[in-house]
Amino acid sequence: NATPGSYTEEEIEQLRDLAFRSAGKYVLSAWSYAYRRETLEKSGLRFVSEREVGSEDYLFNLSLLPSMKKVIVLQDALYDYDKREGSLTQKYRQMLAKQYACLHERLLESYDALQIKEKYAGLIHRFYVWHLVLGTCFPHEYYHATSEHSIADGRRNIRGIMRTNNFRISIKNCDRKNLSNNKRIQLMAMKVGFEPLFYYLFACAYRGMGDSRTDLYFLI
């Protein structure tokens, strides 16, 4: 997690690095931020429709961060999140993989417009591979078994994701700094499209872990 305190423009680089490398521990949801109105007006950023991108607040916050002059991180709990059955996060979303691919492309375009794409492309690809695809799309396909979406369907969809040009480019160019041996093996499996490894990690290992998907996320 980000260390509480005040971050100057030069120090915000630490937050950006943490957001891309450790997105599972760094909150990117809009509800966790308060913005100065003049900062938003100056940036010209707007939320993209959730019909087009998945987790539109991820795109918004990561696109806004390079323009920030000062950030203050608080450790106080100022917001209650109500997780309920039937909410959007609990339903199977057929277009999620395509929406995250769109988010990835939009993020690259945003950093390109700021003329910092070359510096951060590896981290953006890393964020897409590990957080958006492996950390979100894979479990989404494995865990949502319904009358219209079986685990077999999910496995086919995951194999399809790994074959997309967008994903293969990210695998080739993603930042690999400080990757554990386990993650390097997973990276190679994703490169060659070896889905059974991920079926075991997510579907089989999950059966013996109760309802702790967060623990499984960090296990992989």
C-alpha cells in the first residue's frame, strides 16, 4: 500500500510505479480519491463509458496521475463499500476481456499524448497482463459458472484471450523487474498459451481455500 503522507510532484513517481507494479494492493477505484476541481478542469479528462472499457475509474486515475502536482495519502477509513449479491461485480460479464483490452489501449494512448509512453509502456503492459487479465479476467472466467457460462466455456475464453494480438504484444514487452520465479513460469505459460496451468491455479487450488480469493490472487 502507499505510505501515508504528502507527495510532491517528483515523489508522485513512486505512487505511479506502485500503481502499475502492485495494482492488487493499490486502490484505483474512484471512491478512494478526492480531487481539486481546477485539476480536473485543467486535465480535460472525463470518465469513459463502462460499456466501452472495464473499470473506467482505473483508466481515469492512471491517466490523471501524471498531471498531479501534489498528492496526499490518508490511512483513515472514510468510505464504506457495500458488497451485495446481484451487484455488477458479482455477475458474469461476457465483454469484460474486450473492455479491459480497450482500457489498455486507451491508457497507452493517454501516455502517448503526454509524451511519456516510451517511459511507461513496459509498466502499462505489465499492469494489463498481471492485474487486468490474469488477476481479473482469468478468475472471472473460472469462477462464474452459470446456465449460460460453464467452466469449459471459461477455459475456451481464456485460451482465446491468450491468442489475441493485444495480449501477445503485452507479454513480449511487459516490464519484468522483480518478478518471482513462479511468475516467470506463468509468463512463459501465457506466452505459449498453456491454459491448464492456470486452470489448476485458479479452479483446482481454489477448492481447498474456502472463500479466500484474495489469498489465491497473491498466491499466484
